[in-house]
Amino acid sequence: MNPRNIQNKITVLDFGGQYAHLIAKRIRHLGVYADIMHPDVSLADLGHPGGIILSGGPSSVYSESAPPFNPEILETGIPILGLCYGLQLIVYLLGGDVRRLARREYGRAELEVSVKSPLLEGLNTRETVWMSHGDSVAGIPEGYLSIGKTSDCPFAAISNEAKKIYGLQFHPEVTDTPCGNRVLENFIRICGLEKNWSMEGYIDEKIKEVREKVGSRNVFLLVSGGVDSTVTFTLLNNALGEDRVMGIHIDNGFMRKK
């Protein structure tokens, strides 16, 4: 991969859980832009993000109903971090062992950092983490190393430093993992990305984009009152001025009473 083509962003691949948007939000709050794509995205559409995060999800990696995934992504050389389902998918596709637990693990656990790793740099020897999974890794692929464990999970964190591929069974994106932001910051550092993104800068960029696309034309917009249409209407007003934007509210019967 040509380093000059690498974008200063992290792409989150969404495996259908409630986690993908929260992961992207955490990355953005840390100063790096994050977008979300489907896990079967082609390499052409994926482009050259500085890092990739495989999200959690409700499926089992060995299930026939598991979300489709493009395995070529694991061979791009882009740093990858698999979280929960994402970890299990990496292990499963590379010849490791993933099994159903007798009882689902849900709640806080104590992570023991067993091996020094750039991903876990700055963490204490023991850290509280949040677990939420019904499957677990029972054996890791060749070339991978266990760098963290809990009393019930011997492979709570794994790494392949040569390929810059990492996996965590716990969820660093939730507040119940106090060290989570540090872990995500470490991954940003592994990716070599600059912290140059902010919501203010993003809004300015979108206002410029709207003005370029609309030109001298006016805009007519149907507004449902939901988040998407309301934000769009506000953005258009900020970019073009109230005189050039006509918004009509559609009463769909689902709005909250005052």
C-alpha cells in the first residue's frame, strides 16, 4: 500500500450490534474521524483508511446466518482491531478455535495484562473491563499471542505485532471499561494517525460542501421532525440562509406531545 494514499481516519465495520456507532463516536471524540461500512465492503470501496475496527455483533462466527465479510480485508496490511465478535471472526477465519460458552458472560471482569503490547500500553496490571458474549476463543491462530486474560477468558486480548492485527474480547467503547479510551488511543497511535478532527471542523466542511453542491439554487426539504431531517434542515439553513431553504413539516403521527 502506498502510504501517500492512506486517509487519516478509522473505518468501523458494522456486524449488526449496537456497538458500531458507539465505537465511531469514541474514536471521533479522541480527535480522529471514523466512518462506518458494511463488513463485506470491497477493497475498492474500502479505500485506504489508517485503521479498521471490526465491531461486536449478535451472531456466531460459525453460524450460517453470520454477516458476510470480505476476508481480503485481513490481508491489506492496514492495522486491524477486532472487538468481541470482531476478535472471534479474526480467530475463526485464521484457523483458531471459537466455541459456545455454557453460560453467556455479561458484566464486569478483571483483565490481567499478561504481556507488554502497544495496544495495552499505559494500563495497570489489572483493569476492570466489560464483557458481553456468548461465544469465546478457545485457541488462537499461529503467529498470535495472548496479551491479556481474565479468570474465565484466557484470550481476552490477543495480538500479532508483525501484521498489526489485534483482538479484544471486552468492549473498550463502553464507560464500564474505564481504560477503554486509553486502549483506543493506543490503537490510533499504532495506526500512526493525527488527532486533527473535531465536530466544529466537520460542520464547516459540510457547510462548504453544501454550498458547492447547491450553487445558486434554492432548496425544498420535507422534514419529519426526526433527528436526520432536522439536522439536515438546520445545516442547510446555516449554509445557505433561511431565505433560500423551504422546509415543510410532515406530520407522521409519531411526534412526541409537548
